[in-house]
Amino acid sequence: MKRLLALLATCATVLGLTAATSPQATAAAAGCKVDYTVTSQWSGGFQAGVKVTNLGAPVTGWKLGFTMPDAGQKVTQGWNATWSQSGSAVSVVGLDWNRTLATGASADLGFTGTFTGANPKPTAFTLNGVACTGSVEEEPPPVPGDGTPVDINGQLHVCGVNLCNQYNRPIQLRGMSTHGIQWFDQCYNSASLDALANDWKSDLFRIAMYVQEGGYETNPAGFTSRVNSLVDMAEARGMYAMIDFHTLTPGDPNYNLARAKTFFASVAARNAGKKNVIYEIANEPNGVSWSAIKSYAEQVIPVIRAADPDAVIIVGTRGWSSLGVSDGSNESEVVNNPVNAANLMYAFHFYAASHKDNYRAALSRAASQLPLFVTEFGTVSATGGGAVDRASTTAWLDLLDQRKIGYANWTYSEADEGSAAFRPGTCSGSDYSSSGVLTESGALLKNRISTPDSFPTS
Ligand code: IDC
């Protein structure tokens, strides 16, 4: 389903620029393209997204310039770049992490501003002095039966240490996790799921159903039905849905054993006929031994299998799904005493700013012995907040790509914390696609996830 952008050099009048008077109008290739979107507007103020795509030679270091047509229009705060304004001229300079733009690459920027009178769109966009008159055409969004991840890969199964598709070939699924659906339910709707499938080109949607903290235990029927409807929404868009029984506090999954049996008996029966469902039976066991987790798994798995025999199941591991590393142990406790079930994978979680080389070493060792799925990770610290650690995140994702280990990023939400992909307030609007709604973490993940998949088909 991943489509390459077709770069077109045209004299289109993006943003109403009068291309006919521009020297670029007749050039073979335009230097750049800008998508400008006002994502929200209120009395005297507004928020806008600016996505700049380099259509010329690669640049290392860029400056975007544009003109505010109305004297009352002022940038008050910008992000993902250094912003300044002098009179009507705005200049925006790339940061270390987005200053390099290959041909066809984009930077996602945004700002809030004030205005008096009208709020016309800015004009005269330039990138390093070259007018942005190009256009980029994207193919229409895919529909099921037309190359979506589920259409291509079909029913998944575990093969050796890999996740395999219907052609028995190893694949990697890349996608996003919800935040707790008891808190951020407003973020999961047709528009946001469309954006995830078509724009992020995500293979996977993890549905984090907390059990405590206002989750499942407070309304079993309501949460079960909401999970089912999110599974359907993912299916309609050709994405895999991972049903995450999000145990966290208390850390012993056996505390929720009866609830897990009830919940999984119900969702497994209801979704047995679907090809897009993966079951994750315990998010992050903590303060509990591996043997207790294994015992929990060996009681829950048969309940799922009785209703849905062929689905892949994933079990959390000791120490917040660190294969025991966060408890001073390691993968050998699982290798030496695996769960007695087939078609099973083990969860490994990391938060890039907190978990680095020793965790990567454990994952690398374990990857040749156990089927692993990174069902949750963050670009930030284990609190879910703080700064994005780009170097560690990149090292992690490169490793997962090499090993074809699937992943879901925490979170596809507008939570006011560094791990969230969207800026606070995004989910009260309907725009989940333009660059102005993305945080630094969201922009990074969208860049990684939206690159073409290479799913084998024979
Ligand atoms: C965090 C949320 C935060 C919430 C907290 C407690 O980001 O808003 O207050 O949970 O519920 C995990 C967990 C995941 C955590 C996340 C970040 O699976 O629930 O979410 N994290 O702390 N494991 C490691 C980190």
C-alpha cells in the first residue's frame, strides 16, 4: 500500500501564487512545494501547518521565506524550526534534526499566530531563495483489495522467530498505538484512522485498553464493544489491529486473570473470522516472576484458541516487557522456560531516552532465539514525557528494521507529553494529516512508518 510520491514539475499555483509571473513557471523542475493549512482559527488567533518539500537538489541547511500579506498577521510561536519575522517577511530555519532534505523529502513545521482583519494565506514561499512553485501528486488512498497491508499479507502466523504472511515469508509490521482509550477516545475516529492508513501508511493499529485506571474493569461491556468497533475501523482500512489488554498497575497479570478470560473469550469469538486481529494478552508485567507470567499465559491462551484458533498471540515479559532486563535478568529465563503454546510471540518494550545499548544488546541476542514484537515503544523517557532522543530512537528503529521486528509507537494521541504524535487540541478538530498538527515525535514516526513496505508476495 505504500505509494511513492510522484514528483511533478508543474506551474501549478500552490497557495494562489501567480506562477505565470514567476521565473520558475517554465522551468523543468520547481525548487520546492509548500502545503499551508490553517488547522484552527479563533478570534484574533490561528494555528497553521507548513509542510515544505524539496523538489530540487539535496540541501543540508535550509531557510524557508514567506510573506504575510496582511499587516496584522504575526507569528507568535513556531515549532520544528527557528522562526522569526521582520515586517511582513517571515523566515524559518531548519534545526539540526531536519536541516538535511534529500530530493523529495519534506519538513513538517507549524506555528501559532495572531491576525487583525482577514487572515489571508501567506505568499511568495521560497526555499534557500528559490520560489516554491512545484506540486507533488499523491496517488489516491488505497482501498482493501487494492494492496493494503492486510490484503497483501492475509492471515499471519509465527514462523521460527519471525512473523510470516500468507506466503510464509517474514514481514515487519510498523504502526502506532493508541493512548489509553479511556482517556483519548476522541482521537480514534474516521478521520484519524484514515490519516493513519492513508497518510502515515501504517500497517498496524494497537488498541491500548487499560484494565485499571478507569479502563475495562469499570465497564467491561462498554470497553469490549469499543475495542470491537476499533478493530472494524482498522479492518476497513486494511490495517492489522492489535488488541492490547493493557495491564500495568498492578503488575501481576494474574490479578486480572478472570477479567482476561472473560474479555478474550468475547473478543476472540466476535473477531475469529477476521484476518487482521493480533491478541496481546498482558501489556507490561512488573514486580512478578517469569513463571507467574507464563502460568497466566497458559491459562488465557487456550481461551482465545478455543474461539479463534489461528490468530497470533503476544505475551508480555518480565520487567515491563523488557525480557527481564529491567529486573536485572535477561532473555534466558524465557528461552529456557518458554510458554507452552504455538503461534506465540514475546513482547519487548523500550523508551529510547531511557533504554539504550544494554537493552539493544538483549534484543539482538534474543531475536535469534525468540519471536519478538515491539508492541510498544517511545521516542522519549520511560515516563512517556521529556525530550525526543532522536539518536537512540534511530538506532532502535534501524535495528528493528534489520531484524524485521514489528513495532507500534506510543502514542497516536494528543496527550500533553513528549511521546504523543499530535499536539494538544488536535483531536477536537478533523485534521490529522497536515504537518502543523504533529509533534517532533509524531513527525519522526510518520517519516519512518510512511516509507514503502516490501511485503513479499510469493
Ligand atoms: C503512560 C502514559 C501516561 C499515563 C501513564 C499511567 O503515557 O499519560 O499517565 O501511562 O497510566 C509504559 C506503559 C504505558 C505508559 C508509558 C509511558 O505501557 O501505559 O503510558 N510506558 O510511561 N511502559 C513504559 C512506558
